[in-house]
Amino acid sequence: MDYGLKGRSVIVTGASKGIGRATGLAFAREGANVVLFARGAHEVERAAGDAKDLPGTALAIAGDVTKAEDRERLVKTTVDRFGGIDVLVNNAGSIGAFAPFEDLTLENWRALFELNLFSVVGLIQLVLPHMRKVRRGRIINISSESAVQPDPVMNHYNASKAALNNLTKSLSKAVGADGILVNAVAPAFIKTPLVEEMLANLAREHGTTPAQAEQAFLKENRPNIVLGRAGTSEESAEAVLFLASDQASFITGSVLRVDGGSVATVSI
């Protein structure tokens, strides 16, 4: 499918690995001008290098989305290089400490909300004037199934993603008249490098293969994934491409699940 993204200017945060990297490469495959932003300079440069033979352009910028000066540099560099910003993909985030509620400090909560929510707000505030100027834009936030089907642990993560969903809906109402569409993609259990490392460790601990470790983990921790497997970063990236495209021109304020049927409810 031709998503009509050739020549579009795109920012993807957290773009050095996993869903962010796959999303950045997917936009470059469609001929877009993509700015890949992440903390690790070497890794984000390597991701941009992986796009060198694709139709689009990939520019790597190292920085921290939680720092205002880095967000400002990201937006300025993108506008100076490509003339504007058509699409913003807020992918940078973390699960934080894998711990029950009583073991999470207020600092754990503040740090995770700073990354998963406040950095998104700060970046959107910088990008909106450029989108309003041309009365067109796409903002796509990477959420999680945990926003609506939270785990008993990582309460701060669950709450931060629920807040991100709320921001997505409320912002869509605030900027829709400006021609700006705001949506979210909510993956479930995605086989990112971090997850693959976890499964490899579990396999070693139990003397099984990574595939067997994956099935055991799913059975115990994600029994609602009816497709019976982890998703891929590329599958999440395709959902982002669709929401960024003209084919999704009447979709805003939505949360698109990429979860293999994991969320066991009809609500968003």
C-alpha cells in the first residue's frame, strides 16, 4: 500500500531500537524525511545507517526527550532541515521499576511521568505551531495495553499510559479544527530487543529454547493474547504508518490496539 508519505517530515522519538527504530525505517521506506531521536548517539546513528538504501532520508539526532533544551534542538533542526513537521511519533518511554506499589517511591513515579507523559506534552507544545501554520499534521503517541488492562505491578507505568490515552483524546478535540489529527497506538507484548533478552534469560534459567520460554511467559503473564505469540515491532510500525497516512484522514482521538486480542474488553 502506498501511504502517500513521500517527502513528509517526520520525527520519531526513542528511535534507536524496538518499535521506534522499526517505525523510523518504515517511514523512510515510504520516502519520508525522518528524524530519528534517541539518547544513545551510536545506536541512533546505526539506525539511521540502516535506512541509507531506502527511498527516504533518515537523520539521527542524539538527545534526551526529558530535557527542554534537547526537545527545542530537535524541533529546530527538523524544521531547518526539512522545512516543517508533518508527523510526530512520541515513542520514547520506559516501564520504570518492575515493582509492586508499596516498593515504588514518589521519585519513581515522578521520573516515569516525566518521561512517559511530560516529555510528550513538552514536545507537542513545540511542534503544534508548525503544524497549525500549515493547518495539517499527525501526532501519534505510543501507548500500551496496560493503559486499559493494567498489571498488578508497575502501577506508575500503567497510570502514565492511561494518562497518555487521555491526553490523546483531549488534545484531538483541541486541535482537530486546525487540521491536526491525534491518535495513539497501543501495543501489547512486543518482541523488542529488551523482551528478546528477557526470553533468552528465561530460556537459560529453565533449560528451554527461547520459543518455549515465550510460550511459557505468555501462558502465565499474557493469557489473553488469542494469537498465541508476541507481536513484532514492525507490526506496530505499520499501524503508525496507517494513522499518519491520508487513508486515516477521518480518524482522530482513537487508540489503535496492536495487541493480538489481548485486551479483554470492548472499551478503549
